[in-house]
Amino acid sequence: MPETVLPSSASASQEADIIAALGTRSVVLVGMMGAGKSTIGRRLAARLRLRFFDADGEIELAHAGMTIPEIFAAYGEPYFRDGEARVIARLLDGGPAVLATGGGAFMREETRNRIRDKAVSIWLKADADIIMKRVKRRADRPLLQTEDPEATVGRLMSEREPVYRHASLTIWSRDVPHEKIVDECIDALRALLCGDGAGAASETPPSETLDVTR
């Protein structure tokens, strides 16, 4: 179900340039669990005046409200991944929006190619400490139901990060106010789409150390 948040910024010119350059394409957020894709996605959609979708939420709706862990338990991961690919394809066909995807969605070549063709992708990159700090607060991460969740996160990061690098843009997700990350997404999108720069973010994380409660 689409979620629309009222814009919080009066600086409409930059956002309008991005929307015009996007045309029918969407903005898709990819990255590890806990990277902030849904949180940042909602705020980014508000700034761009686009609909927001969370792929996991759409999958749950398609399964009569079953949670992601329940779908994993009942049907297994391959079934879930097939359904995830179909949901993302449908959302991308629906016109411009901001879409937050699950951590494993971008690993599927078919989905990755579809995102490349119909969207601009942003990898929200976070280090392992940040991810663990965030995901340990929740018990709804099926892939972390292991004896050593920290080792599992490390393994997933080593497997996934080389693939995440194929995203159009990279933005570091860290403990700073959410709007700062959104501002960086806006700046990077405008640079990429409107010719103000190459649009690729540095692999070196920003130096801010401000910690905020999420």
C-alpha cells in the first residue's frame, strides 16, 4: 500500500529538477537490513513528493498480513525471493515512486537488471557495528535467527557488498539525523540526473560521530 508523507522542505527547486529528470523511473533503496532504507525512503519520498513503498510490507499484504518471518517459516526462502521479485517488478511498472527493498532483493540478477532499467538505485551503506546496533532491537529478521547473529551479518555483508556496489549511487548510513542522510541522497540524485557531477559517493565514510536515538 502506498504511503505518502507531507513534504518537510520548502526548497522545491532541487527536488523538482530531480522529479523532471526521473520521468517514469523510481528511486530504489538497496542495502543491508538495518541500513535505514524504510526510514530514509519515507523521508526521501516526502521531499520528492512521490509515493513510498516498502517491498516487505507489500509482500506481507499479498500474504493476507503474514509477517516476513512467518512467510519464511511456512514456505522457505526461495518461495519468498520469488514473490519478492514479482512484487518489485509490479511496483517498478507502476511509475515513479521511492521503493525500499529487502536486504537480499538486489542479489537477484533479474531484479537488479529491472531496477537498472526502470529506476535509479541508492545503496545505503552501513558498517557492521551500526547494523548490529540497529537490528538487535528487533526480532523480525529471519536470516539472523542463528547462534551467532554477528557472524551472520559479517558473512552477509561480505557476500552482498560487491553486488550492492552496482547501485547507481552510494550513500553512507550512519548515526546522524535522518534529514542529513536525505539531504545527501537529494544532492547525489541531482548530481547524477542533472549533470552536476558524477553522482557516485566516496567509499570513505563521512567523519561525523554524532549519535542519535532511532
